[in-house]
Amino acid sequence: MAHGTHAMLVGLRRGEPAPGPGTSWRTRGEWLLAAVAAAFTLAQLLLVRPGIGLGWDETVYVSQVGTQAPAAFFSAPRARGVSLLVAPVASWSTSTELLRVYLAVLSGLGLYLALRVWRALFPARVLALGGALFATLWITLFYGPQAMPNHWVAIGALVCVGCFLRARADRADRAALWGVAAGAALMAWMRPADAVWVALPLLVLVVTAPARRWRLAAALVGGLVAGAAEWVVEAYADYGGLGRRLSEASDIQGGLGWHLAVDDQLRSLVGRTLCRPCTGPMPNPAVLAWWFVLPLLAVVALVVAVRTRRTAPTLLPLACATTAAVPYLFMIGYAAPRFLQPAYALLAIPVAAALLHLVTTPAGRWRPMAAALVAIGLAGHLAVQYAVLDRTVDRTTADRRDWARTADHLHRLGVRPPCLLTGHEAIPVAYYTGCSSAATGGPNANSTRADILRTTRRMPTATLTRPGAAPPSYARDWGTHRSAVRDLHIAPTPARRDGPG
């Protein structure tokens, strides 16, 4: 009995599944992971609230398959994965609450499946803690129930890297090969460029591996190709080719190249969902602390892995997290905290292993002082995450209510579907109003002045400006209606323009 207990503790210390009779320990581990995923889903529903309206990017994705408004302009960087993900609900219902609940349940299920992939690589308690660390970030809770791609790139990254490690260790693990392909496809389906950055260390390994790894290479490359196929086909169909689409995507993002965006990411941690331009003072150090502790714990995890001669399960996710973060820290001139979600997900499991190593002895006993310090640190971390999440939810809810109020105002002024909106924040307001949107310049340019004027002859048209701002030249003789958040410039109706005869 003592020998069996010692073997179990050694296995836990080395990150291996615990041996033992039957499947009771494995069953308990499965329930532990399921509990973390269920708590994640519940936290989304309670803290983010299903009634929060759709955000700007969400209206673009949902409008492609929804019934509330015509499809918004789909710019070059975007991929269709989110639209297809929400289609089972958005294609027949305009209920934001139903869509939020659907996405919250789906994201919880996705987290459970992604953690389960790693069961052969780390003990359940490490995976549960890693899942909890990722799931309790305000960024993860806020974006889990939203129609946005980054959370799903993170889930795909966890599946792909975990299955890759399993397939390398056991060539007979066919399920792992399918998992590599599925994870890679999910990432590329959501954001093709992100998928390549995440998979870069994996691609290097399969290229330099012996020929017998061709199945693993085929699974990885095949998954990336399958997920990105629609985006590439669309590039040739609608954007003038793949090179043209990539160039246009780079221009929309301010031109990809050397940009030090680390400070931008730090400023965004206070709850700025889009930091562009990213100016102003740095947040309180309490808000930033976890961001600096994270790489230190990653180093601890790597040192522990080297000492226990189990480097691959720790080094590979750390490498993929690094490459996933590189473009958003050093190659783009603005920031959004969601951009780093795949990196946070991949860091979570090694960091959890490092924390457990710090609070337990090699024999598996608790270190009381270390455990108390870590518990206090985690409690403070959770408090900060909740505070930022609460402020972010309140602020974004208010913004989206303003869009809804503007839509009601437009309806009272006679701007009803079919209709067209242009100008400041036209895309989200058009979705709430049930209108199409158009722009003659900027990253969402899809029309011309002449096209807009022709449209005024056949449907209600309005342009939106900030309070007191001058409308574009084509709308200077339109009727102006002022509100607290924006001015509405309404084109004469077709009947008034054409006269009674």
C-alpha cells in the first residue's frame, strides 16, 4: 500500500497520470475538469449577463447569417468562422440573450474538451487549476459569450498543441492525429494568420522530424489548409487574390511591421476592449501585476520540467504561446486584450504546474507558508479581475444601449428597413436599426458618394456624426436632428424629393 501511494505521488510530481486500480482516479479527474468548465459557463451568465447588446465586430459577424439587418461590409482581415459558429441560433432568432447563452454553454464545453486533451500529459489537478486560471481572467469571461474569434483560437490552440504532444509520444494514437487536425482547422477557421503564428513551433518540429512523422505533418498542415480554405477562396473571389487580401488586411491594421505594442497591451488591461489610439496613463500596478508574474511562473515551469526531464509538455506550449503573442506585441500599432487570449490559454497549464510545484513538496505534502502566499496572491488577482470585468461590462452595456436608443430615434424619424446609414459608428447602429451601412473611406469603405445619393432616391438614408460635427458634403442639405450622443442627418424621403407629381 505504501509503495502504491509513493508511486502515485511520484507520478503526480512528474506530471504523469496517476496509476491505480480501476478508473476511479481518472473519473474523479474528469469530474474536476467538468466542474471547472461548468463554473466558467455559469460565471459568464452571471457576471457578463446575457442581455448585453452586440458589439461593433459582433454585428458584422452576426449580420452575415442573421435576419435582423443586411450583411455588413466584411473587411479583409475577417474570417467566416464566427459567423458559421453563431448560425445555428442567429439564422432564425434575433434574441441576443439566446445567442449569449448558446455561446456561454459552447465555450464551457470547448474548455472542457480542450483540457481533457491534456489528461495524458498532466494530472487533473494541474489541468483544473490551469483551466481556472484562464477562465477567471476578465478577458476570457467577457469574450466567452461573445461572437468573437479569439476565444476559439485559444481553444483550438489548446487542442492542437495537446494532441500534437500526444501524437509525438505515441504514433498509434490516431485520435491525437485527428485532434491536431481539428484544433488547427478551428484556429484557421477563426483567424488564419493567428493559426499560423500559434502553429509555427509545431511546423518547425514536423519539418525537422524524421520521415516517419509524415502523418503528424499531414494532420497539422491539412488542418490549417482546411480551416483557411474558405478565406483563401474568398480572397480570389472578392479581393483580387491572396496577396491583395493580405496587403489590404495589413493596411486596415495600420501596416504590419515593427511596432512596440507592449505598452499598448498594458494600457488595455484596465478594460479597454480596443486601444486605438492607445494613449493615457498606465493602469494601477495592481491591474498589471498578473501580467508580469505570468512570464516568471512560465520560467519556473520550464526549470521544473528540465529537472524532471519532461521538457516537451511544458516547452512546446510555452513556445507556441510566445509565437502567438509576437505579432500583437511587436508588429501592430494598437492593442486589444483579446488578441492575446491564445497565448494566455497556452501559458495557463505550465503556470498551473509551476504554482503547484511551489506549494507542495516532492512527496506531495503542502508547504503551508508557500500555499498561504499563493492563495493570498490568487485571491487578490481574482478580485482585480472581477473589478475590471464589472467596469468593462457596465461601460460596454452603456455604449450598446446608446446604439439601441439611436436606432429607436431613427425609427421615429421614419428611417426604417429597408434603409441605409453612413457616418460615425454606422455599422453597429445600422444593425440595431435594421439598415444597411456604407462608407466612402476608411477601413470599411464599400461605396461612393454617387452610390449613396442614388440610394436616397429609393430608400430612407441617414448619416451619423459626433455631436456638433459637420456632416459629409453629400449630406449638408439634409435635415439635422440632434441628440446627446450623435447627430442624425436625414436625407429627404423619395416622395418629398420627387414631388407630388
